[in-house]
Amino acid sequence: MAEEWMGYLEANQPRFREELLDLLRIPSVSTDPEMAGEVRRAAEWVAARLRRAGMTDVRLLETGGHPAVYGEWLGAPGRPTVLVYGHFDVQPADPLHLWTHPPFEPAVVEGRVYARGATDMKGNLLLPIIACEALLQTEGRLPLNVKFLFEGEEEIGSPHLGPVLEQNRDLLACDVMVSADGGMGTPERPEVWLGPRGLVGLQINLRTADRDLHSGNGGLAVNPIHALVRLLDSMRDAEGRVTVAGFYDRVRPLTPAERAEIAAAALPLEEFRRTTGTRGFFGEPEYTPYERASARPTLEVNGIWGGFTGPGVKTVIPCEAHAKITCRLVPDQSPAEIREKLVAHILAHTPAYAEVSIEHLPGEADPYLIPPDHPAQRALVRVLTRLTGREPRVTRGFGTVPVMGLVKRVLGAETITLGVGQSDERAHAPDEFLRLASFERGQQAFVMLLAELARAL
Amino acid sequence: MAEEWMGYLEANQPRFREELLDLLRIPSVSTDPEMAGEVRRAAEWVAARLRRAGMTDVRLLETGGHPAVYGEWLGAPGRPTVLVYGHFDVQPADPLHLWTHPPFEPAVVEGRVYARGATDMKGNLLLPIIACEALLQTEGRLPLNVKFLFEGEEEIGSPHLGPVLEQNRDLLACDVMVSADGGMGTPERPEVWLGPRGLVGLQINLRTADRDLHSGNGGLAVNPIHALVRLLDSMRDAEGRVTVAGFYDRVRPLTPAERAEIAAAALPLEEFRRTTGTRGFFGEPEYTPYERASARPTLEVNGIWGGFTGPGVKTVIPCEAHAKITCRLVPDQSPAEIREKLVAHILAHTPAYAEVSIEHLPGEADPYLIPPDHPAQRALVRVLTRLTGREPRVTRGFGTVPVMGLVKRVLGAETITLGVGQSDERAHAPDEFLRLASFERGQQAFVMLLAELARAL
């Protein structure tokens, strides 16, 4: 039996690749209001692809924002049901000038496809669809019931996903969720995730006057950039610990076993340095960089701007300055708790000569961790072990996937993660790419996962 | 006699205003390479205007950058010679959306002309030209020899002015210089300047990796914005003193008499607050805001940028971050000395995880102060006293006019300053304007100044 679906995957690989390139050509940038039509076009593309794979009841779920896509195959009554999750929206492509090829004209070079969304996550999105198609075409059935939920707002923090889950509780009811939004390490070094960190973000706007002033007024006019750099610097100490009061209060302490697990899963720092050009490491000295990136919360300034930023000189004292900050959260922190603590810090550290306004950024998400002994998680471990011949390391996701916390809360289901993105593939950055070998291996992994889950659940 | 030139000014005021609007329509933004043709067009406009006023030997002085303009009237052999200085270039107009009227389509509203360059300093530039025209048309001669030197690079720090002075020592030789680039307070509260502050500026570029990274890597990836805010914040203490080692070493201490002079010349802070919307005051607590702005050096961040600055969220850790800083200098600081101290501070405060590169910004200038008892300065005081019926306060310029330090060094001449800009006229900011009453009063002031200088020198 196994040979049949394997043969199908092999025989149809050229078509699957063309489909991937097709999907990558759609600039479905969810954060840009002008691209809303493109995000919808991607939704319709995905719906058509689900139908072609043999899914039924395929439809767009309107959200008030970008639509989600639903599809199902429920031909195994009495068997368990898995809900497959992914997203078809992508990050903005700027700065455009740093791309070797235009971000929405996918280029295949030496076994890699370069495009915005290649690794995050249009490649991953196709894997479970192709896996179901292969099984239906060769075996006429799936080993268990499968539902698909793809959203178009993941990169803006899934603002309508909660309502979609709540309004479609019955439709989306499942025994376990499989998120395709993630990685599995490399074939040489497979990994399974326990879950992502959470997220909360704020934009800080400081204003010191009604209008920009000539910098000759310096000493008399006050400067909001000075207030901003002082405020931002007050949020961490000289060694990189976050100094916002209470920030670490609800962080679960790491056990020695967990620290050993993180150490075992960690890539050599030299490897990260080589693939990113990172000049050095810095942060809470009590923790290793990989502990800091997975089991510790962070506070990052994602953007800062104010005053004259063009070429040459403009001797100006601006009247406003801005920064965007986001925190990655870990159990048992919550977005509301940390938001409140950040706001208190910002208000307490804004000098009297500046006015502050604080905007909540979209994308708040709870941190999530699956219990490592959950049957679905153990099934995933078996699949990766068989696929790669190696026992996968257990790891924690550095990033944020809001859906897991939401699905746990609304549908009561735990989530396992299977995708093929690798950490050097420039997610969210110029020259994002996906290895085509991963694309093919991921299709096999999903077929195997469906069988393992059918046995395990 | 006085009535004759007064009558001429009155009769021709409509034409002079049209000329001012004509000149304001030329977008002579010297910092923008694409506007080079417009800066040259302004130079040619000024040259034509000098010829029309009766100047001889009018010509463009090529500099390798934007041209300067020379003209002269040397019909008073044996009498002293004054060199009139000004500039016909302007600041960039961005941010454009904050302008009520387009910046290069001058709008006359309620006795004010709104346009980029109105107060800084196309209005001022016309004053001495019109004054000479009025005298030549009504009296057939000037009371002393006059030379004009207008440059097109003041707003980018006069990079070619030194060479122009050096290459034209004989042509520009003079007994005293009159800079039209400045103000005279208000009619109710006239002021004379002793001289401007100096300037030195640097751009700081920090890099932590080869490319931007997903902020999910936070804790592992390092953030250049964190390094930049810490570095910038390290340059001043909690009360606003500059902490760069040796920064104040060469600052001349203020005498009690000078402090009294500054206090007497200072506008009420409430007035500054009202006209600028400034929310508060902050800086070296040992000095008043007006002392800080005139007799103390400053270190201002004029611009900062890094990471994602668009609408919405982009969860990125950027690989680079930038800031532009300028210092206003006072006697006896020098640009080279302060530049060296800033560079040492930046290198010492850049963390090991970031690479720094430092660019020198154009516009370095020495601070300058004219001796208050210089005969030309006393002549200026007499003119303002007669014109306004009030004794002018003695004040120090907040801003920078590089020409004064250069002229002192190359031509050996001191400089007095007469212009009509007022501090609320939004130099360098959106909705810059000039009061038309000032424009007319300034023409009279220049006629009177020529006569006073002829007697005094």
C-alpha cells in the first residue's frame, strides 16, 4: 500500500511544484489593506485546491477581515477527527531592494524556491492537502476524518480566529489539531515542538511639541527621541534582563530536565551565527541563548522612528518619536497581564516634558505547550523517527502561533505541529526560501502522520 | 534725503513682494541632489536681481557643488567696504502633509507669506539688495563700498564656502561682514546677535547580523535597536547633561554679567511654549533654558530609524539601526575636538554584539562671537534703536551660520548680523512663514545700516 501513495507523490511532483509557484505568485500580504483582494484570491486558490484533492463542503468562512477556508473529508465514521491548521497570508516583503528576485515572482535556484511565503508557510500549507489527495487517489479513503482550517490573518495576529472558532464549534470539532505552521528541524536533526510562545505588542508614541523645531533651539526645545531612547533603555538592564516590574512573575521556572532537553535540541551557536551573520549573543546571563529564545519571555523593539531619516543633514528637533515593541510570552504569562505591566512602566518612565499615547498592536496570543506524553505528540515522534531514522529532539517554538491557545480554549483540543520550514530559510526577511526536498519529504510525513494518528487516538 | 529712499521703498513695495514670491517658487533644496538645477536657477535669479539693483561684476562663483553669487558696487574709493552675506538655498520641505499650502507655492494670508524659505532666508536675502537699489535710484550712490556673497549650500553646512573664500581673498576683501542670515527680535523687543553656535554632526550605523530575523528568535538573535537606544541614552544623564567625556572642557564659563544679559534678552518661556506647543522644559539644571540654547553646547538626536515603521505589526528583529546626532558648539569648543570625543564615546559604548560605523555629517562649523564693543556692532545697535525706539537686547544666536567663523579665519573680518526672521516663523518646519511688515522694515534697516557703517568704520 505504502508504495502506491509514494508512487503517486513522485509521479505528480512536477505538478505540485507548479502549484506551489502559483500560490507564491499571489501577494497575500495581510497587513496591507491594499492587498485585501490578493488575500481573498489566495483563499479562493486554496479552496479550489482542497476541492481538487477530494475535500467536500469546501467554503470560505467570512470573518469581517480576510476570509478563512474550510474543507473536510468525513468518510470514516466512528474514527477520530483531526483538524489541520495553516495560513495562506504572508508577511510584507519590504525592504524590497534587499531581494535578489522579486518576492512574488518565485525563482527556483539550486533546489530552492525563493519567494515571500515560501517557508512561512505556503509550502507547508500544501503538504496535508497533497497527502490527502495521494491517499484518496491511491487508496480511495483516509484512515481517519480530516478537517481543514486555513486562515488569512496569521501574520497580523489572527484577530478573527477566535470568533471563527466560536461561531463554528460544531463544524470544527475535532480530537486533535495538527498545525502545519512550523518546522521539523532537518532530516539529520529532526525536532518536534511542544508549542509556541505567546505575544503582546504595543506602539509607543511620544510628542513634545506641536511641530518640529530648528535644532538651533536645542537646550530650549525638548527632544522626544531623547525621551524615547531613555524610556526604551529603562526596560532592560545592562545584562539584558527585562526590568519592567513583575515581568517574570508568572514565568514557569525551568526544571533541570527541561534545561537538558533544550540543550540537547539546541543547534550549535556557531551554526546560527554562520547562517544569520549574527555578530554576537546577549541577554539574560542566567540562561543560554536557546533557553532565552524558547522558555524565557522577551521584549524586543521591532521598529523605531523619529525626526529626519533621509540622506544628508536636517538640523531638526522633531516633535514626535515612535517605537513598536513586542514581547514573546511563555507559560504562565498572559498578554493582558504583560500589557498592563508594560503600560504601567511606560507611563512611569515618560518624562514630564513628553506626552505619551500607547496603541495596542494586533496579534495578542497566549503561550502554549502540549503535554509531551499526549498520544498525538507521541505519534508525531514516531513519524519523524521513521522518516529520518533518528529520534527527534523535543523543542519549544521560538515564535508565536495564536491558534493553539485559542483551539485549546474554544475547542478543547491539543495541538501538534508538523511543517518543514528550516530556521535558515529567512522567514519574514528578504530572500525567503524553501528547500524543494523538504517540500517533498513533508508530503510523505503527512501521509504517515495520518496513519499514526488513526492508530493512536 | 531720507524721505527719498523711503518713498522709493514705499512706491515699489508691490514689486518687491512679487519678487519675493518669485524667488520662493524656486525649490532650491540644497540637500536633495535632484534639486541641483533648482538651486542653480535660484543663483541665476539672484544674480539677475543684483544686476537690476545696479551691482556690477555680477557672476556665479562655481564651487564644485551649488554655485555662489557675487556682485559689487565699488563707487566709493577710499571708503570702507562691507561684504553682505546670505544664502538662497532652503531646507527640505518634508513632511509635506503637514503643510497647509504647498511649500513652493507661496500663499499670502493676513500679512504673512507662507513658503519654505520665507523666513530662512529668501526674505532676508532681498533686503540689502533692495536697500542698495533704493539708494542708487534716489541718491545715485552708496555711502560706502558694498560687496555681495550669496551661497547655495548653507543648509547643508556650507561645504564649499571655505574654498570660495580662500580662492577669492582679494575679490571678497572687506572691513566688516554683514550677514543677513538672522533675526532682529521683534519691533517691540529688538535684539542684536553676538554670533552663532558651531556645529558638528555624526551618523551612527549599528549592525548586528547580515539580515533581518523573525522576532521569534528574540533571546537568541540580538537587536541593534536595543544597542542604539542604550548608546544614545548613555550620552546624557538623568538631568540632561551631556556625559560624553570632556564635552564641556573647553566651554567658556558664563560671567554673571553675561547671564544677566541672556536673562534680559530671553523671551518669557510661556511665549515659547505657546508658539511651539512645547510640553515642558528639560536640560542642564544649572542653566536656564535660554542659557542652554545660546551659551551652552547641546547634543541632539535629529533622527533615528530601524526595523519596521509602517502601519500594523511586523514581528522582525532588524539587523541594522541608525541615528543622526548633531552638537551645537560654543566658544571655545571646536568641531574637530568634539567629533573626536563623540567618536571615542560611541566606540566605548557599542556592545560587543554590534558593529558600528560612524559617518561625519556635513556642516561642521566653529562657534563665533563678535566682541560686543566692535564699531560695526555698535553701529548696528544704533540702527535698531532708531528704527524701533528701543535699545536692543544683546543676544547669542541659537543656530549655526558657518560663514562667520570662516570669514574671521580667511578674511580676518568680524561679522554683524541683521535680518528680520522671528523665532515663531517656523524655520525648517512645515508652514514656514515671514511677516510682510518685517520684510518692509528690514529694507529700511539695511539703508540705515549702510549709513551708520559708513560713519563708524
